[in-house]
Amino acid sequence: MGPSAGRIGTAKGLPVLVPAMKQAIVARTDIGMGQGKLAAQVAHASLSAYEKADSQLQRQWKQGGQKKVVLQGESERQLHELSEIADRDGIPNAIIRDAGHTQLEPGTVTALAVGPAADDRVDSVTGELSLF
């Protein structure tokens, strides 16, 4: 098995291949978030998308180590476009808007999380983006 082939799990006592899963968080680079703000927005996005996933996806992702990647997003428009692709493909996702208590104006879109889902499904939405 390759690095993204998955792992062996069980269903009804029988061995099954569980696909490798991940979550990609796309954070905007064009709004000048400080490191702490960036970390908080990524955490908000991760949890929000996780909560939108069904219980089976949640369980598989947790059992697989909750793999995440943080990627560079260039604009609010890009995050909305990626979210629309994820919606169309039935992949849990969440766009985060800042409350505006510190560095940013209220309602500023800061991040998008895509997944948890199978690696290839997440990659179909975010695979062209660079690591943060």
C-alpha cells in the first residue's frame, strides 16, 4: 500500500480497507493575519468542517490520526469558489468569518476547511494550492 492507500479497519467483524483521509484548511494570505490570528482561524475552520461531517467520516478521520494540511489562499473569492466545488461534490466544508474583535473587520472571511474526506476527494478541491 502506498502512503495514501489507507489502512485496514473492520466492519461487522470483517477486514475492510479504510481510505486515507485528511482535511485541508485554506487560509488567506492577502489580509495580513498575525501568526496567532492565523492559528485561531485555522482551528475554527477545522472544527467547523468536522462538525458538518457525518459520524462515519468523523470516526474514520479520528481513527486515522486527524491528518491536516494548511494551504495558502489568495482571496475571499477563491475560498468561496473552493467551497462551492466541495459543496457540489458533497464534501464537508466550512468558511470562517472573523468576529472582528482584534486585527480584522467583522465578517472578514479568513479561512476555509475542506473535509474530513478521503485524500483524493480533498485533493480534487485543493490539490493545486501551495502549503502555507
